[in-house]
Amino acid sequence: KKSLNFMSHEITKVAKQQSGLQEVLKEVKQLKALIQEKDKKIEQLEGRVDELEQNSRLDD
């Protein structure tokens, strides 16, 4: 009986940890997606800056 209680307690602990881990993984996925969006935006802005610099040189 004592052994079963111990195992039940340990299984409950593992289940709680697993649930917490799943939440962290979900957040990591969201952050990765956000980083990808920001990287894409940075790339677009860098391209726009290059265009503006070229136009500026042509106007000189």
C-alpha cells in the first residue's frame, strides 16, 4: 500500500511537470514564429533602405 501511494504521488508529479513543459514548448513555438516575422520585416526594411540609398545617389 505504501509503495502504491508513493508511485501514485510520483506519477502525479511527473504529470504536472509534463503539463508545465507543454506550456513552455507552446510559448517557445510562439516566440520562434514571432522572431521569424520580425526577421522577415527586418529584411524588407533593409531592402527598402538599399532602394532609398540608391535613389539618393541617382538624385545627386
